Amino acid sequence: MANQTADHHEDIYQWNHTASADEGDTETEYYLPNWTDLILAGLFTMLIIVTIVGNTLVIAAVITTRRLRSVTNCFVSSLAAADLLVGLAVMPPAVLLQLTGGTWELGEMLCDFWVSLDILLCTASILSLCAISIDRYLAVTQPLIYSRRRRSKRLAGLMIVAVWVMAGAITSPPLLGCFPRATNRDIKKCSYNMDSSYVIFSAMGSFFLPMLVMLYVYGRISCVIASRHRNLEKTNEGENVRSRRKITIERGRSIKAQRTDYAESGMTCDRPSEDTELTNMCKKLGTIRGNQQSCINRVARETKTAGTLAVVVGGFVACWLPFFILYLVTPFVPVQPPDVGNTLVIAAVITTRRLRSVTNCFVSSLAAADLLVGLAVMPPAVLLQLTGGTWELGEMLCDFWVSLDILLCTASILSLCAISIDRYLAVTQPLIYSRRRRSKRLAGLMIVAVWVMAGAITSPPLLGCFPRATNRDIKKCSYNMDSSYVIFSAMGSFFLPMLVMLYVYGRISCVIASRHRNLEKTNEGENVRSRRKITT
């Protein structure tokens, strides 16, 4: 066997072409994974292990622990089962696909089965989250009716069956021949069915409709909790006022009656009697405080529930929305759509006087960087995609395009860092930082510093400090992969700004928490003084 290796410089794919010595017309090729593929495969493997172990523990805990066999945990078990099957049957072939350079070696039938299983399990996972939201809505809005154990468990079982049936209904049409794949597709590439009708059907059923249901349901839950919060506050205020008035009136009547009795009998006021009266009044006040504390604890629990729901919905939307938007748009948009969002942001800040604040200066800088990315960086990337990764615009334009990409992305990240510093100064030094001229001057200097730093990080390769390899393929336009420059640019463009942002927002959280504690102590002191005043 004679091995002939074609090494493409700065390309992540390395192929080894093996030709037979006996028959020169037969040639096979196999992929040699490089270190990035091995690192990604290792990370995916760790994720598979965590997915399998975590979801297995969840299912085992619900099955073996009697206290955990609640209605909500039935839905959680369905969700964990879907995720467990993803870790067992969907993720391992994805790792294999990464190690083979995106080439599917298991046949067309297994490819269709794997893709369908992926869609089935992910849809079942999302619909299980939707079912959990409906379960929580019924538990909050109809607690007495929904708390009947048999009825609620029967409904939960029906909802779980409906979840998996709907997931199967969304997955099965391509397998039944309703949305056939292209006849000339590459059997070595295993991907989703990109028929436009099926893409719309599956995206709507798998994500967008469940997302709308979850947003509506959790919005209703938040409204119910807020309504109960207001009602509790009104009830507590009314009860406190009535109870204090009643105690004051009763105490006045008892003291007046005692004085009348003492005056008629010619006796002096007895101190133990007054002490007994004060003791009874203190007991009543203690009862009032106990009721107040129980109401406060209830409100705190409901507020914590609302916060948990917000985190769940936010995490769900943040994790799935980008993927499904890309999935839905891919069959219809061959080129990059125009970037109008950042243009509107800049125009709004310039034309609206009320929006010309210090913070919006940084927002405008951020929008300008993102706007230039949409105008000058993304269109060549689309062109590169359409030409199969071959750069046809020359080496000079390649260097300019790559440098512009690094410049604008760095400026965008540093603008976010500047916004965090601006918010820190506004929170920790509100009186000093609120002086308009001084704060705007500082904002202007910070914006200039952002772009100067971005230019300083981008310019070294253009100045010859980190030269590219002399034998590079001019048809492949990629970043400068000199190890020193990679470390330098990664630190300056992301890691150091990230550390600054984490530190600054951590300090802001500490300052807000400290002020919160001080306000609570002040309120407690005022409540104590007001109660003493009522007592005396």
C-alpha cells in the first residue's frame, strides 16, 4: 500500500488518500482527526456521561423514593427519559461524525433513523417542558380541584402519552414518504430533511407553538402570584389597622373601667392589674406579628417560585431559540438578510433626545460595531459558504476581511465591558457620576479607548509582528493561527474583558445586596419604634 497524504495548511480537515498498488484506478480516503476534533470529541463524551448519569439518577430517585412520586415529577421523569435516550442513542453517533470529519459511514437507513430519533427525543423533551408548565398552571390556579390525587395522576398520564404521540406525529412524516429527501443528496452527509414544508411543520410543532404555550402559561402564573401578593398586602394592612384599633379601644375601656371601680371603692390603682393588661396586649401584638410573618413567608415562597419560572423559561428560550431560527431560515435564505436592527438602534439614539444618555452612548458604540459586522463581515462569509470554502477575492482582501472581523468583534465585546463599568460607577457613585458633563466626557474617553484597544489587538499581524506561514493556501481564507497571536488576541478580545465584567457585576450585586440589608434593618427599626409608640 502506498500512502499519499495531502496536507492543506490552516484547514481543520486532513485527509489521507490510500491507493492500491495492484489497481491504480481504485482510491479510498479516510479522515485523520486533528487535535481540535479530539478535544471536541472529549468534551462531547464528558457531556454524554453527565447526561446519562444525571438523568438516570433523576429517574431512579422518582421510582425508589415514595415522597418524590408526585404529579409534577411524573413529567420530570418523562423529560429525563427523553434526555437519557438522547445521551444513549443520539450523542454517540454525533461524536463519531465529529471524528470522521462530517462523513457518515453507517449507511442511509441508519442516517434516517438517527435523524428521526434526534427529532423525536428533542421534541418530546420540549413538549415535556410544556406539559410541566401546564401542570404548574393548574396547580396554582385550581389548587383544590387539581390536588385530588387520582384525578391529577390520571390527567398527568394522559398528558405524558399525548406528549410522546405528538412527538411521533411530528417525526414520522419523512419516514412515511410525505416529505421525501432530494434524490441526488450525498449519502456520505447525514443531515436533517431540509424540505421547506417539513421544516416549517417540524419547527412550529417542535418549538414555536410549545414556546408560545409556555410563555402564556408562565405569564398567567406570574399574574396570579402578583395578584395574590397584592391581596395579601391589602389584607395584612387592613387586619393590622383593625387589630391595633381594637387593642387600643379595649385597653382604653379597661383602664377607664378600672379607674371608675377604684374611684368608687376609694382604692388606689393596683400595679399588677396594669401589668396583666400590658401582658395581654403584648400577647395580642405577638399574635399579630406571627400572622404577619407567616404571610411574609408565603409571599416570599411565591416570589421565589416566580423567579424560578423566569429562569426556566429564559433558559429554555435562550438554549433553543437560536437553533430553531437557523433551522427555519436555512431553506429560504441563501444570502445574509440586511442588518436593520442596529441601524434602528443608532438612529433612535441620534434622533430621540430622551435616549441620549451616557449608557446609550456605549449602546450606540456596540450597535455600530455590530452594524459594520453585518455590512462588511457577514456578506463575504456567505460568499465563502456558497463557494465551498474557496476564497476568490485575493490574499490582500482576505487579510483585510479577517482583520476587520477581529476588530469589530473585539470592539463589540469591549463595548459590553464599558457598559458594565458605566453601570458600576452609576450604582456605586450616583452623586458624582450623575454630573452630566463629567459623565459624558468620561463616556467619550471610554468609547475612544474601546476602539483604540480593539485596533491594538487587531493590528500586529498587519504590521508584520505575527507573520503567516509562507506556504499557506491562498484559496483558504482563515484567521492567523500563530500560537503567540492566538493567545494575545484571545486574552485581549475575550478573557480579560470577561473577567472585568464578572468582577464588576459581582461588585454591583454586592452593593445592591448591602443596600437591601440596610433598608431591611431600617424598616425593622422603624417598625419597632412605631410599635413601642403604640404600646406607650
